[in-house]
Amino acid sequence: MQRDQGLGLVFLLLLLGGYVVSATDSSDYSEAEVLPDSFPSAPAEPLPEFLLEPEDAFIVKNRPVQLRCRASPATQIYFKCNGEWVNQNDHVTRESLDQITGLVVREVDISVSRTQVEELFGLEDYWCQCVAWSSAGTTKSNRAYVRIAYLRKNFEQEPLGREVRLEQEVLLQCRPPEGMPGAEVDWLKNEDLIDPSQDSNFLITIDHDLIIKQARLSDTANYTCVARNVVAKRRSSTATVIVYVSGGWSSWTEWSECNAQCGRGWQRRTRSCTNPAPLNGGAFCEGPPFQRVTCTTLCPVDGGWTEWAKWSACGTECTHWRSRECQAPPPRNGGKHCSGSMMESKNCTEGLCAPLAPGMGVAVYAGLVGALLLCVILVLCVGVLAYRRRCRHLHGDITDSSSALTAAFHPGNYKPPRQGEFTDAHAPSRTYIIQCTLQGINDSPHKIPMTTSPLLDPLPSLKIKVYNSSTLSSLELPADMGSGDGEILSLKSVGTVGRERDYHTHTLSREPGLSTSATLGSLGGRLTIPNTGVSLLVPPGTIPQGKFYEMYLIINKLPSEGSQTVLSPVVSCGPSGMLLNRPVVLTLPHCAQLDTPTPDWTLTLKSQTHQGAWEEVLTVGEETLSSPCYLQLEEECCHVLMEHLGTYSLVGQSCPPQPACKRLQLALFAPRAPCLSLDYSLRIYCIHDTPHALKEVLDLERSLGGVLLEDPKPLLFKDSYHNLRLSIHDIPHTHWRSKLLAKYQEIPFYHIWSGSQRPLHCTFSLERGSLAVSQLTCKICVRQVEGEGQIFQLHTDIQETLPPHSPLPSGGTCLPSSQVGPYAFRLPDSIRQKICASLDAPSARGCDWRLLARSLGFDRYLNYFATKPSPTGVLLDLWEACHQGDADLVSLATALEEMGKSEVLVVMTTDGDC
């Protein structure tokens, strides 16, 4: 109020001063003229009008801002900020004269510092306005707000990289950091600014998202979201968008000509994955690039003459005749006919021809006819005798060969299948033996068709008790059976349990040793099928608090499809449809050879639907944000992070141009000593190099009375369409003889490569000369045609009782079938929580969960973990599954030490066993 009064006095003095000046000037005329009685009043001055008003401003860092205003006419201008007048000394005033109007123009500046703005407490912003005076009154300007400018460092949402197919719509989201003033957003494509007005395929929304309307190959690039204001410029992490093209098959070529000019051969046709060719990691075409069928070309046979017949009797005209036929061989399939004449005659009296006596010709012809009849009778007799002798010989051979079916592997109540019977893999009475088959009966005199050969020793049919999943349901137990107010859900069979049923896709095999179950709650646990390499890790917090589920793990069977091969056991985990708060980890052993310099496999995780069909879940290396699982691949097993329980298996396909290899095992078995029969059989199994496959064969042979002679031998089996050949050598023929008539046996390529027919085997049946012979030395060679092989050097005493030789499968350490609660985990919950709290939050230096994933080797597709509420917790669950057999904390502690997380190491040393 005092300041207003002071300004009013100043203004009044100025007016009075002007009046005095006018009076002084008029005194000069007092002597010449007489002053009038009254003076005319001066014209009224208008109200001040602002030519420039103060504008909103932002204080950047500690630099003050200038506020300026200009008014005319104005005798004085002052700033008022937040309702208080600014000190007169803080004003910088400039005055000028408008040349057009002649009015005084006054301009005033003030400075506003960061300290002045920060001293204002409350919810209102700091504001200033100008007040201008003239003789007519005052005028106020608009308010100008002064704010402190800033821009946070972290984006509220950063764009994520994606892999999209051609012409698919792409959405990259970006939420800039909080700032004052609000940040403006630009998008960069490979560091070049995106201008939607120049390229209509791009669209930037009002929420700063970038939309690629139809992805083009040229849109494969690195995209960056840039936020900027008057303070700074921030860049988001780079999102890589890859536009891929999945391959498509071209049309089949015409069938090639039969490669055999004569006899049996092959015809071939091809197609190429060029319609279109796969680009940027797009899926390669499914199916074989070529097809091959058999063909037969009839061989032309030229005719040949038989030997000349004997000369006929000398005729009445002194000539005799002889003939021959074109039947050695007769011409066939377009072959040439014999050249030359069929008959030949010549003089039979050397020119001294004399006519025969009357009646003599009749006697000669009668003698010839009689001799011919006698020859025919003799030929018929010889033929009948030869035929009977041959029949007896064949009958003796068949009787002798059939003794192979009564070799030492038969249990007492064994009933062999009928000749030619092939047991269906889907029948209730399932046989596990797939008979060795050769190329065919007429291919070579050194091979025999094993599908009908009596040399095989068939195994008895194995019965499998199955449970129809349609009869399984989740039932809530009565309250008195639960604990507290918890809810227990379990699998109960409401149908006829134990009855043999036809196997179908919903059937769960409950064979001993191939399944396990346990009741788990919110504390989690681990299910393990011993000696199979199959396990299921249920982390703490996966099951909702207060609920309990009877969870199970079962190994099933799966047929292969097309050119794909089954690489792991088919495992069902359940109950399906249960609610999971976080992913579980399913561990599956596999037999794919992965230590090659170039990738030879296209590996796919498959799942079985409720309708029984198999569908692809993900392909390794082609994961996207829509992939429901994450697969961590190791040399001998894989670990699958999943949130939906069901039936899963790992299948593979060769990745051109290199053929892939499967790891197999060859196991040699013999009858348990002492052998009381002259017959002795050696059985060789060809199985997957997985703990489950070897356990299956060991259990089977144990029930049949067989023993493993030595440790199984490894074999790399290549995708080359070549069969597996088995042969036996160096048998001491003085005491032993082989009942195998062919030089070798073969298991067809597709039986091994499909992976669904197991266990495959071949049998070598031997016979010793007497019961006194006990030593057997021989060599058994097993190799893939044009591939790798192994040799068994056998030296055994068939009368010596050996201890059972049953090695544990590799990697199949004997873990308990179920572990419940904290005992199932190596990492204590307190340490887990502190590691998650330290690494879940993003770090500007990148020292967060992403660096932990790289240190542990889990960084093939980080976007999967980024979508989880606690990425670190999911990584630790995967670490637990990968180290279930040797889960010491050294590897985890080493990774944390390399990251510089010393505070977490102190916790692990204090609370855990590091």
C-alpha cells in the first residue's frame, strides 16, 4: 500500500512539473499581451496499450529468464509477480518516441532466477504481469508463468524389437520420460529421422507410437525413440525389427528317367524352397526337397538257338533232316529273334542213293516212334524222383531254421505271434520290438528279409495299463481332508481303472517307472521320474496361496510326422488347465547332436491338443512375443519354461545343406548263464542316447532273462537315407555255427530316424556243437551304410554266471521322485528375494537381470523374460532346473561377482552355502 501511495505522489509531481513549465513559458508573453480569463484544457491522454506482453518461460538449469513488456503511451511500467510489486531497482527501463503517433513508448525488463521460483511454496505456479500507467489510468498485461524445466532419464515405456512376417502391421510403443515442458518425440530408423509425410507407410500416433502399416523388407532396421525438450534429449533403447519371409516350395519337377537301363532302379523328382526363398530367418519349407520311387525297366532278351537235333533217318529221297529252336533263350521284351534257318538237310548216301525195298520205310518209322516214347517215359521218371528229393531237402531246412524261435530268450509261457503279424503301435497289446527288415527277397543272395525270417527271436507282447484322460477330473476334497482352509485338487479316476483300452491321444500310460505324482501347494516342489532325465520344477508361488494340486508327470509314445524325427520322450504333465501364477520348468533329455560348427537341426517343441492333434508351440531361434514358452537348449537335454501344462515333445528336422545326426546307443544282450541249450542268441538294440531309452531296454531285458554284456556304445546316425547294417564275424566254426544264412542284417533307415518305433533290435542265432562248449569269441560289427560304426569284441563264458550289468543312464542321477517345498530348491527363498530386488529394476549401466541372463547363458531371447513381473525370478527358476544334479551356488555366485553385486554375495555367504 505504501508503494502504491509513493508511485501516486511521483505521478502527481510530474504533472505539477509540467504545469510549472507551461506557466513559465507563458510569462514571456505577459508584457506583450494580456492573459485571458481562462485557458483551454490539454487533450486527454489515452490508456496505455501493450505492444509486447510477457510470455511464459522455462528456467533451464540455473540460467535466469528475462520477462519483457512494452506499452504506449506509458509514463511508468512496473512488474507485479505473485501479487507483489517487484523492486524498482530490479527493472531495466528504456524509453523512446513513436515517430508516427508521437506518443512515448516505454519498455521494461526484469530477470527471474531459479531461486525465486523455488521459494514459492504451494500448488500455484510462479507468475508475473506488467502494470502500465498514463494520465488516463492503468492497464494490466496477461500473466506470464515461469516454470523450472526438466526431463527425466528413464522412458515410461521403451520400444521392443519384433520379428514379423512380410506385410504384417507392426506397432512400436514409446512413452517418453516425464518432463517440463512435455517432451516432443521423434522416431529414428537406422539413425535417420522418420517423416510420415514423406513415407505414408509410417504413422506416428498422438501417443507417440510408431505404426508400420505393412512391413516391407526394407523396414528391417533398428528403431529408436527420441524424446526432447528445452532441457535435454533422451534416446530409448534400440528396437530391432526383422521382417522375415517364410519359404515356399516350387512346383515339382518331372520324374527323372529310371536310373537302371535294365531291371530295378529309382526315379526322382525335386523341388526347391524358392517360392519364395526364406529371408531374414524365415521358416524353411517343411517336407523333403525330393521324392524317390522305385521303377522297373524290362530287360530286352535276344533269342538264342538250341543245339541241333539228331539227324533224321535217311528218307526215300536219300536225304535226312535236323532242326533247332529259338528257345535258348526265347526272345523277350523286344529282344532280337534268332538269325538263320530252323531246318537243315543233306544227302545221306554221299550221292549213292538207292530206293528202299517195299515195306522197309514202314518198319523204320515204327522203330523211331517206339524209341521216342521210351525216352519220354524215362525223362518223366527222373523228374518225379528229383522233385521228391528236393521237397524233402526243403522240408528239412525249414524245420531246422524254426529252431531259432525256441532260443534262450523265450520265457516259459511265451506264445510267439503268427507269421507275418505286425503289432500296431496303437493296439492295446503293444509290442516294443520292431523287426529288422532288409531290401527284399530277390535283391541279393547274401541278404534275407527279416520281416519273415525265422532267425528273429520275437519278444512277448507287453501289456500297458492306460487311463483315459476323459475320465480324469479335478475334485475338491472334503474340508476335513485339507489343511486349514486350503483347497486340494487331485486327479481321480471315475471310470473303470486298470482295464486295458485302445491307446489314443488322451491316454496316459501309468507304467511303473514311467510316471510320478505328488501333491504340491504354494511352496512348490519338483517331480522327477528316476533314471529317465525327465523332471518338472514348480517354483514357489506358482500355485495360488491356499490351493493344493495333485500334479503328475508321465512318459508316453509319439509317432513321427513326415521328415521330422522324435528327439525326446513324449511327456505329459498336469493337471492341464490349472491356473499358474508363474512359469514351470519341464526338463526333457534329447538325442540331437549339437556340437557341430554349423547348425544342422531345426528344432521344434510340439504339444498335443485336446482333440489329439499335434501342433507346433515354438521353433528354436524363431521366438516372438507371442510364443507361449521359452526353450533353453543344452547338449543332452532341454528345459522348457511354460505356463500351460499338457503333453510335449521335442522333434527335429535336418537344416539344409548339412544333414543332421542323432546320438544313438548300441546295447548287446545275451541269455543269463548258465545256458542249458545248444542254441544261443545275441540281441543288439539300437536306441536313442537318452536315459529313458536305455532304462526302457534294461527293464525289458530284465523281464526276459537277458543280461547286458558290456557298456552301451555310442553311434552317430546321419540323416542320409542309409540303413543300419549288422554283421557277425570270426565265429570259431569248429565249435559254433551261425543259423543266419545271409551275410548281414539291416534295420531300415526310416525305422531308426522316425524315433517312434523302439526299441529296435536284431538277433544273431548261434548253435554250439555240444554242451561241453562254453567259450564264445566273435566280433559283431554295426555301422550305417556309408557312415560311422562300432565293433563289439565278444569273449565270454556262457556257463559262467556274471553279476547283473545295469549301468545308470548318462545324466540320470538317481534323484527322489518328488521333492516338496523348500527342500526341492538349492537357493534359499531369502537369498532369491534379495537377488530379485537387486536386479529386477532396470539399471542405466545395464547391470541388471539382462547381464545376469548373459552370464548364465540364458540370453537367446530376452524379450520372454522382459514380459514377466520378475525377470530375475524366472532366470533363477531356470538356473535351478539346469543344475538340479549339481546345484551348488558357485556358478551363480561367480556370475554375480562378475556383475559387481558384492552386496548380494555378502548375503549369499551369510545366509546360504556359497
